[in-house]
Amino acid sequence: MARPPEEPVTLKEVQLRLGVPQHVLIHLCEKGVVVPELGDTSGRGKRRAFSQRNVFELGVALALRELEVSVASSALFVRLLRSFERALAKAVPGFVLLEFLALPGAEFRLSVYDGRLLALAARGGALRKLLVLGVKLGRADARPTIERLAELPHEFDGRMEIDLVRIARRIEH
């Protein structure tokens, strides 16, 4: 059964939900970190219109910004998050990221280990055991490949972690 069309979220609404100035959100859009799904400024008088997924992606980008992650890396992480969602949808029929994030007991984290491995780990709902996908970070022009990991790394010098469930719940309308 097809989902009803989504009601667009305006830039002003995103600003209020995320608590940041509009110019920060516009910068993230202009740098390609988040591409508005429901309307982009392609001409005079056109306004950005965001999906709920876009609002979540902006929340993730802002969390990365707080950790002083570069705009280019933030854009990569947001694209990989979309790839991860597509991979999960293949593994779990009917998987929808925003619905998963709202499940009681859901876990979903983005972690970077030693600046060389990005791991996305999820558990909850139809995912009975922890599912971990990783991407080796390297040259900016290298095409990243997602691979399934048996587990999260245990040995590392440093780790940056973002709780994606917490971000999603914080920015719900």
C-alpha cells in the first residue's frame, strides 16, 4: 500500500525544531550535506521544502558540526546513512529508518574509529541482533564501499559516536 504524500517542512519550521539560525541550515544545503527532497531553490521565488528525513539528516549534520567534523565529511556521513538505510531495507523488508528510530528500545549509532572506519550499528524491532555495517574512510575521492562487520571494533585509540535515536527523538514535532 502506498504511503500518503508527505507534508513539506519549511526552513522556518526546521529552524524552530533544531534551534539554529536559518543561515546555518542554508549553508548545509548549499554545501550538499542535505538535499531538500520536497523542493529546492532552483529559481527565483522558490523555497526549500524539507522531508522529515531531511530534518533528521540536518539534526545529524548539526551534531557532527558540534564535534567540529568538516562539512565534506558530514556530507559523506549523511550519504552513507542513506546507503545504510537502503541496505537495511534489503535485509529487512519494509524497513523505514524514521519508523525504526521511533521504536521503543531501538538502538542506532554512528561511530568513527581512529578516523579510519565509520560504523553504523542498529538493533531493535525486526533486527533481533546487532547489525553492523562499516565503511573504511580514506581519500575523499575514493568511492566508499559498505561491508557487513561481525562486530564493532574492540581495539582503537579514539572513537567518536553519535546516538541517532536520541537525535531523532529530540527533533520530533
